[in-house]
Amino acid sequence: MLKRYLYSAISTVIMVYGLKFFQILQANSTDDMNRLFLVGIISLLVGACIYVLNTGFLDLFFEGFKRLGNGVMKNPSSMEEVDRMIQADTKFIEWKMKLKTQFMTYSLGMGTGFILVSQALTFGL
């Protein structure tokens, strides 16, 4: 996971400096630096949200809303059967967890890369 994080951060830095080299991105433009910083912050926020959801910190909160929703509207029996089938499918659950972990890792890495480039361009590096 650390490798993917570093690869995504480094590739983001290389990509942004490539855009700067081909003059698509203006190094002196405050707007471009602000956009890079904003994209970095949003990317870090998405990665942090996925991390919190993966830890199970909010599971009790979501379970309460699920029970509240089931009290208001009853699920059809066919939907309950599909839910049980999904819970029994270990390959699907593993695939979903792997996808969430990869998306979190890449999102955090890209956010770090964008913020690093934004700060480097701010200081004129």
C-alpha cells in the first residue's frame, strides 16, 4: 500500500511538472496554484473519508439509520434474499474491499502530490 501511495504521489508530481514544461500550466499564475491546492485538498478529503469508512468507525451510526429505514419501509423478500446472497459472496466482498483500499491509496497519494507541487510552485521551486 505504501508503494502505491508513493507511486501515485510521484506520478502526480511528474505529471504536473510535465504540464508546466509544455506550458499548459502557468507556474506564475496564482489561479493555477490555487486550483492545484484545491484539487489536492479535495483528493485528500475523499481518501480520508474512505479511510474512516473502512475502519468501521461509523458502522453503528449507519446501522441505526438502516434500522430506522426498515421500520418506515419494509424491504421485499426478494431484496432480502439478494442482500443475503451478497453477504455470502466472499469474492465480491474481497473485490469491493480491495477496490476501496486502492482508491483510498491513490486518492491520498494524488492529493499529497498536488499539494506538494502547489507548495513548490508557490515558493518558486
